[in-house]
Amino acid sequence: MSIALLPAQFSDLEPFASTWCLASEGERYQQRLASTMQQMQGFYDAMMPRMDEAITYCDTFAYDDLPDDVARLLHLVYSLVMVSFPIEAWKQPNIPDSGAAYLDLLVEPGP
Amino acid sequence: MAKFPKPPEGSWTAHYPELGTEPVSYEDSISPEFFELEREAVFKRSWLNVGRVEQLPRNGSYFTKELAVAKTSVVVVRDMEGKIRAHHNICRHRGNKLVWQDFPREETQGNCRQFQCKYHGWKYELAGDLTFVQQEEEFFDFDKADYGLIPVRCDVWAGFVFVNLADEPSQSLHDFLGPMVTAMEGYPFDQMTERYFYRGTIGSNWKLFMDGFQEFYHAPVLHVRQLPATIGPPSMAMGFEGLHYEINGPHRLVTTYGGQGWRMPDELLKPMEIASRSGLFGPWDQPDIDLNHFPDGVNPANVAPWGLDAFNVFPNFVILIWERGWYLTYHYWPTAANTHVFEGTLYFVPPKSARERVAHEMAAVTFKEYALQDSNTLEATQSMLESRVVSAFPLNDQEILCRHLHKVVGEWVAAYEREQLEEASK
């Protein structure tokens, strides 16, 4: 049994944690581009019904002082936001016709 | 038939008759010769926004700004007296870049008590005076007072830091911004300090991206797939109309409706918009600050339902204020006739909870999805404009601001050329 990355009550989401608990937008965007639609659909279907509960749980802690496992849970929510565009709009990982265009997020807030 | 009222002249464009209504040339966006003139006539003479005061929180805080269009770099600093200043980022000894880290052409920031050149150790106080020269006695007829940093005109309006590369700017910053822009003063920019800063290199002339974001005629078409099938095609069929357009000197404004997700039935929204209570127009729930007493300059025409104001500040700076209580800025920094660096920065009141932060994340991610669609389309435009197969393009009434930008840039370039001729004939 590997060490849990997420709070115990979200242990059902552990299979996605090592892939999608990513602290920066750049990592989340790259993971999206590197994933298949099937992989992202699996994550989306498992995570979407838990999103509200996950945020509510994060907010039982002080926002500016989240324990590591709680911060990872919040990062999982950010990743869900990221994959929602391929799933809900594009039906493909990348933005249609975006070619080699890029926008790097050089400054982003924590946590 | 227009769904929203237009000025008595019958169109927004006719309300500003100096703009004309004829097709417009985009030669100004493909000609390398014109770009060389723009460097001198526009970018070395205008007040350029380079950041916000929050980026200089303490005495000694500094950041550098690469201004490739003017072939210089400036260092902006809050000196030991708390005054915000700018200097050309060059050591007076042998021209080394004074402030940089690891990569000479990349921007940097930090806090220091003085600037020290990496090359031969010359030191400058933050106000610019040269204070130390390595082996000063080896120099000839040398007085440190003659070798201070080269100052750049610098001023602050509403917390936005501007520089002007002219030796003697023809207008103060306040006069340059004029009444339409300065009427925004008092908006709580200073409370919206959570920052998402995006940057990318774009394969088009800088004015093409300004055009892309100063008309929303394209929005229901280019972005139709971002909307649920229940609302995308009807939006496209309806088209777009701005609620208010305004021109003041070289600056311009468009006000639109939009957003209002919290009032929409679920079937018109994406699941993540509902789950995050956020989207393109930002978080549905307003931050916990006073948003009931805006200055008159925000939503100046008092339209309802108000969605956003996009203030295009000449030449390359946009402040976009959203009804829900946040704002973003765009900067378009030319690097050649057919390339520029685009910066998009989103500012929110710092979140007090994870729920607020997730709503901000959704707004930021949505912004990038839209912006990448826009930016890549521009490369397609640039490449065909350069074919010169077509020399003039019809602009409709919703594209009035594009017409104005190209006209103003042309006027500034023409004025510069006249001055050069007068100088030469003296």
C-alpha cells in the first residue's frame, strides 16, 4: 500500500492523485495535452460528483494554511477545472485550431 | 435591424465622422518599414504601462521591463525615499545590462539597496547616482557625478506605473490619458491584488491582436464551440452588438452585456460553470468589497445589463473591468512587424476560501481557452495579409474601434514624418 496523498475520506480518488495533483497551471495544462480523452473522462466522471464535497472539506481548514494532503485535494479540483474544457466543450485534449500557440502562466496565486 | 440603440447619426461610426466608413488598408500591419516608424513615432513617445505599484511593495523593490520595440530595457524601482522611478537598464561604464538574472534578455525582479553591475562592480543608488567605481583612480578626468543612470520619465496613475521614453514628453501622463480613462480613478484596483499573469509570443502584428479584442463581432462565431449546443448556434444567429462605444483622443472604449450566468437555466451552462459558479465573465459571486459605488467612468453610459468595459489605452494597453468585480489587463509588446509578445493579467480580490479560489481558477482557465483561439487565428490573418492579394478590408459598425486604432497610429506616424522633414529642412 503506497502512502496516501489525499485526506482519508477522498481515498476513492487516490488512483488519480499521482497524475493530477499538480500545483501549477503549466503542469496541469501539459498533463491535459498528454492525456487521452478516455483517461480524462475517467477522472472527470470520478471527480465531478465529489467536487463540491472536496471544496467544502478544504474550507474546513484555514485557506492560507492548508495541510499538504488538503492542498493536494484542492490541486485535484484545479485539474478537474482544466479537463472540463476537453470533456465539456472540445471533445479533444487541445483547443481546436490552437496549433503551436501558447500562453504561459508566469505568476499564479497559491495554494 | 439593430437590437440596441445607436447614436442619432444612425451608427457608432457616423457618430465619429472623422473615422470615415470606407474599407481600411492593413499595410500598417505587414510593412517592416512602417514598423520601424512605429518604434519612433508611437512607442518612444507614448506613456507605456509597465506594471502596477503592488509589484513594488517596499523601498528597494524593483522589476525590469524589456521594451524590445524601443530596443531598450528599463528598471523600475521604489527608491529609499519611496519614490517610484525608472532608469534605462544600462551601466554607464561599458554598456552592460545593469539588472538581470541568468538570462540577459529575460525580465527579473527583487529587492535591493543599490544596483551593482555584474561586470566591473560599479554601484548606483536606487535614485540613479553612481556611488562606487572599482579602481576609480585608474580613470581619466573622471567625476562620478557625470555617470549616473539614464533616467526614464515615470509616473503613476491609479496604481498603474507608466514610463515614457521621450526626453521631454509632450503631455503629462494625466493629460495623455484624458478624461475618459481618468474617470475610472477610484475603482478599487488597489484591492484586487491576486494576480494571474500570462504571456505568449504571437505570430502577428500587435495591432491585429488589439483588433481581435476590441471587437466582439467575432465572439459568437470563433468561440461558438465553447458554448453548450443549447446556446452556441442561437448566439451565432443573433450576432453581437456593443451597448456603447466611445472614443476620446487616442483611447477608446467598448461596453457590452454578457455574463449573468447565475441567472441562466442550467441547460444553457456547462457543468463546470455551475459547479464552480464561474466562467468567462468571472466568478458569479462578487467579492466582499464595496462594489456599489463605482466612479462615473466605469459603465459611463449606464447601460443595463452591464457586462464589461474594455478601455483601450493608446498605444498597447487595455484595462477590462468586469461587472462581477474583477479586472484584467492586456499588453501587446511588438517585437517585429509580424510578431509580438502578448501579456494577459487577471486581478481578483484575494480569496478568503478555497471555494473563491476555485472560481478564480475557472475564470483564468476559461480566459486562456478563449485567448489561444484568438491568438492562433491572428497568425492565419497575418500570413494572408502579407500576400497583399487584397489591399482594403471592409469594417462594420461593431469594428469601429479597429478603425480608430489604425487611424490614430497612422496619424502619429505621419506627424513624426512631418517633424523629421522639418528637422531636415532646417
